[in-house]
Amino acid sequence: MTNQHENTTLPPKTCTIERLITMPSDIELVLAGKKTATRRNGRYADIGEIMSLQGKDFVIENVYSQSLGDLTDEHAKQEGFETVEDYKQSILAYHPGMPWLPQMRVWVHEFRPVQG
């Protein structure tokens, strides 16, 4: 996986974990186990931090920077989509007028349900 371990020291967060996943459709994908990562233009969580969605907890397992041009269909599946193109169209629908530039970098936040 490209760039996954390039940051040994992460920069300060730009937002809080409570804002990491807010769209109802994304929350449903997480709760259904179909979304295990989210990409944002800033860093919203630290590794080990807990995100709570509708009473269920998820632990952040990895946070790293990635360029949009490095996205694969596997990455899109982490986001709950079948292909990069499906993911891209969804993001562009959320953010009208936003360019999709291969060199644009985003922060990947990978998470899993807390067991117990």
C-alpha cells in the first residue's frame, strides 16, 4: 500500500474525531461493516482514538497521507464503493466544483469496530 507508513510523526489534527464521519449514508455503511476507512482533506483522528457512531465504538487503527492518484479499487472498497470511479463521483457530488487532482493529498483514517 503506497504511503501507508511514510509518516512516523503525524502533524497536529485539523479537526476532531466527532467530525470524521457525519453523513447519514456513510454512518450506515460503517455500521453495516461496508466502510472501514474514510479519507478527508485534514487529519481528524489519532491512532488508537475511539469514534462513536450511534452507540457503537470504532478504534482508529491507522492514519496516513495518500494522493488521489494512488487510489485503487481496494481503497474504494474500504470506503464502501466498488470502484475508484464510483468513489470519485460520490465525492464530487458531495463537493460540487471540487477538482479531482491525482496529486491532491488526503488523510486516510482506517478503523475497525471495538470488540466487547
